[in-house]
Amino acid sequence: MVERGETAAPPVLLVHGWGCTAYAFRENMPALAAAGFRAIALDLKGHGLSDKPQSRDEYTIDSLVEHLREVLDALGLDRPVIAGHSMGGTLVYHFASRYPDRVRGLGLISPAGLTGVPLMRLYRALSPRLLNPVFRRLRSRIIVRIALNRVYGRRGHFTERDVEEYFAPAQFPDYGSAIRQALHSYDWNAASHRQLATLDLPAVGVWGTLDHMMPADGMEIYRRLIPTIVITAVRDAGHVVAEEAPQEVNQALLSLLSRVYFG
């Protein structure tokens, strides 16, 4: 858990996506704090420096929703704005659906996992359970570089520092198998398997036009589920739009925060 800003300032909780950490919001937290907000970013269980339980049940939507509730309880957050990236984006939607009275507003940044993820069947096929012992020993910066190349568009490029930061959790022996469990346990096509709630909350959505991790119409479902949402498409950005185009993402989040907290 990391945070920027005054403890008494209006809070915004930032939730990263699959395989990421709080580092994903390094370009956003300083801007939010400078604007007078308390920016808090966590490492979800299984990720970063957090505990890495090995059971599949720990990484279902319902389990991760309760995980977020426990985080809010532990931090004493009273109805914060919550923003999430990728899996974190759909997770915060699911959280608000179950606990609408605990959220003031939602920021959805490339929210993957309501209407499917392209190539998800391939990703799961390449990571069968029998390879768990391999994932426990897997420590390769090449894999990190391949993954970052996949999620970046044309607006920016990752650095060697980024590679090192995203590689760092691999030092923990349970990391690889925990990440594999999350990949297989989270429902990445929830619209086909769950009754989705319509939310009456202020919300913004930001995504890149070169996002290969979402279907081409991946944001359209949110216009129906959250009628108040304001969606921004960032030209030439990929899936990690908050890292490639932080100014656009910060502008969208700050507009939401100002609307929610200051009217």
C-alpha cells in the first residue's frame, strides 16, 4: 500500500490490474495529491508485496470484492472514489454493485473483464495447472518485456526501470502460481455468467484506441450499466493508458473527483 497527499484529504483508492502492482499508478498519484486529494494505491492479494494465497477460491470476483471491502474497512475509508485499471476496473464495478453505499464514484481505466478478453482461451491453455511447479520457479525479465510490449500502444514506451519494477514480485516463490490462479479463477466474461447491476454513480471511463486486451466495443456495455459515465478514448494509447497518457487519465479522474467531492 502506498499513498500520496494529506490523510484528511478526500480519498481516491486506486486498484491495479492482473499481474500489476501499485506501481501502475506512479504517474497518477502525484497529480491527484497535488490537486488536494489523498491518493491510495494497493497491491491486491497475489500481487506485488501482498500475501499470495494459492487457492483458486481466493481470486474469484466474489473473493476479490470482499478483499476490497476489507481494505476499505482497514483504512477506515468512508465512501471513497475508487478507480481501477484492467481487471481492477471491472473489480471496482463489481464492488460498487455489491456495496453501492460504500462508493462515491467510479473511475474505469481500460476495464477488462465484463465482455471477454481477446486470446484469453490461449492464455489459459498456455498455463495449465500441471505447470504450477514451473510458475513457482519462473523468473524472467524477457516475459515482462513481452507482456509490456503487448499492452503498450504508440503513445509511449516502457523503460528498464518499469521492467525491473514489474519483475520484482517474481522474487517471491509463490508469486507465479498465485498469478496463474488469478488468471484462471477471475471471470473475464462476467456479462455472460452474472446478472449485472445498473449503477447510479458518477463515473468516468478512459481507454486507448489501440487496446488489444479489450474487445473493440468493450466500453459500450458501461454506457448501459452506468448511464452517468463519461467515456474518453485516448488515441494511439494501448491497454496501459494511465502509463502512456497520464495527462488524459489524470484529467478524467480529477474531473470526477471535483464533481463528486465539490459539486
